[in-house]
Amino acid sequence: MYPESKRSDVQLLLAAGVRHVRIAELTGVSVRTVSRIGQEQSGAAGESKRTRPGRPSTVGRYRDVVASMLRDEPKLKSVEVLRHLRERGYTGGKSAVYDLVKSLRAQGVRPIRRAGGEAGDFSQHGLGEVLIKWTGGGRGRLTFFASRLKYSRYTVVTCVPNQKIETLVRTLAAHFSQIGGLPLIAVFDRPKAIVTKSDSNTGEVLAWNPIFADVKARLGVAVEVCWPHQQRRNGSLENLVGWVRNSFFRARQFVDADDLQTQLQAWHEEVNERRPSRATGHIPGELLRAEEQGRLRPVKLGPEQLDLRFPVRVGPTGMVMYETNHYSMPAKAIGQSATLHLYPDRVVIEAGRYKAEHPRLRGHNQASILAAHRAGLPAAGSGKPGRKNSKRQELSELGGDAKQLLPELGPERVGDREQVEVR
């Protein structure tokens, strides 16, 4: 059995129209497995066949043992694995053992080991940090995100404010737009933001950050990740980050951040359009336009159109909270589950047939209440106490000086205690 992340990559490549044999080469699974996943995907719209649970696999209990054997001796023959399992008490058939060995060997094949791939196959991505000493005075630690097409060596680098998931996915989308298309597979060094759980033995991703998983599926690009600090497996990625750090950030002097941005733009022009790459002997921009761009797929979402989606609920005062800020919804949507679509400049909330769009709030404990909602919200309370509590909540959500008016409305009684709820 392959992990869900591998199945997801195969499904994305099938949707992109890649041939089964090529998908098998890129992902390290068998052509038969690719066909089976394709059949499952095409049959997902219909009713799945009902099957009885069956008995648990006898060889499944020895999976970790076999994986350990293959890590110690990658070329160990299947018949030797079977002999070791017999000594440990395995009583099942040999075919099941051979199939398990084959699947574990396949999982050990990673696209990152391929030298350059074909045009349009791979892009590399990595986050790096560097300490800059400004010639104008002072120091600063900068974070940068680097992307490079592995075939043409066309490179894009952006200084980013942080390593949060929103920053990462929007920068990734921006880089694909600048490059002019999507590769089949995006290979990442393992930033903590995108992987929440992985197998410490095989390196397989067991759980993606849900925001990243949603974005990569909507972008339509498969993703591979690598263990950090393992030169044999992700040396190319570490070289990308190190190359950017040494050839630009540490090879130049900068007066301030504005001067750095000016020089970064000039550096892009130099390494992409004027200087041949040592790896290929060609100028990356020329190789991109001549051979690779035609094999890249169209970009579906740019950074401005990309929305991050979060499940939320409309509160009892008709407000939805995100990152300590509050956004109003119609009173009839109170209590409903909703989806918050986060754009760079705005927030769109959808709860069933109700929808509201707000400017995105960048501060803390702020509130955006649309005029059309303000008149209806007090009606959410019943009677005088309800109206008073609704007003109290509105003031507390506005924050700042508005909270000073809370004593005028009197305390809220809960059982035998008096309290004021301030968020």
C-alpha cells in the first residue's frame, strides 16, 4: 500500500494527462498501480463495489521488519527476505512477501535523485535565511524563498516576511506565474509549514498541512518533499538555497532593504538572461523559452486570485472571528457553519445562501460590520435582555474606546455571578 500523499500525486498527474509509463517513472510506483489508481478515480463518481472486510494480511505484521532489512541492505534479494521472515515465524505465502518487498523498494525511489529530468518535469523550492550587515548601518535577518526549474535552471527568488503557510503558498503561486507555467512535480526541502506528520523511517508524508494540501490540489501540481540534512537525497535543494545565499546575498553589499531589492532584480536578469548555467552550458531564459515553456502547464491561480479556505461558524452575535478579528454576517446566518475565503486584500464568508465580503483586517481585535448587517443584528436577541447583551457584544468586538461604554449597559448575569465578556 502506498501512502495517501503518493496516491494524490498520481491522481494529479493523471488529471494532467501524463502517460501511465511516465507517471511510474516520476513517482516510483508501478504502471499497474498507476492504472489501478486511475480506475478508482474514474469510478469514484459511481457507487463503489461492496466487498466483505476479509482477513488481515499475514505479511502486514512484518512490514516494519522488511523495511528495516531493506534500509540496511537495499539490494537484498526477495528470497532472502522470505527466509528471514520464516525464521521469525512467518507462515504465509511467498508471493505476499515478494509484493511487499517490491512496494517498499518502489517507495525508496525518489524523483529528486534523477539528474535533470525532462523539460517541464521538476521544479525545486526551498526556504533560506541569511544575516545581512547593511552598509548604511545595522543588521537584519532576511528570509527568502527560492524556486528553480530543474531542466532549464531558470530561477526566481523572493524575500518574504516570514515562513507562515500563507506566505509560502502565495509566493509559490507568484513564482509559477513569473516562470510562466506549472511543472509536473514541485520538489520541496521539508519546511515545517507544509508537512505535519511523516514516517521517520521511510520519509513518506503521512499528513500535509491542510491549507497546503488544498492549495497544491487546486494549483494542480504534485509535490515531493525531502529529508533535511541528507545530502544524498536532497542535495540539489540544499545547493539551490546555498547557491542563492552565496552567489547573491553574501557576494554583494547592500545599503538597505530598498537597495537589496534593486540588486535582486538585476541579479535575476544576470543569472537568467545573460550568464550560461554551469550545469547545462546554456542561458536559462533561452533554454526555458526554446524547450521547457511549451511543456509547462497553464497556471490556474495567481497569488491575487488564490484564496485560503478555513471552516468557521457564525457566532451568536452574527460575527465570524478569524485571527482575533471579527467580520459580520446577516443575522439569519447565526449559528451556521461557514467557509472563510482569505484573499490578500479581502475576506469572503459563505454560509449556505448567505455571503458577505469585507476588507481584510490586518490589526488585532478589530471588527468589520457592514451597514446592511448592523441593523439586523440586534434582532438576534429576544426581549430587552437579549437586545442589551447583543449591544454589549457589539461594543466588546469593536474594542478600543468602545469597551469603555460597557459599564453603561450594566453587567451580564450568569447564574449567581456577574461578569462582563470581553474578547
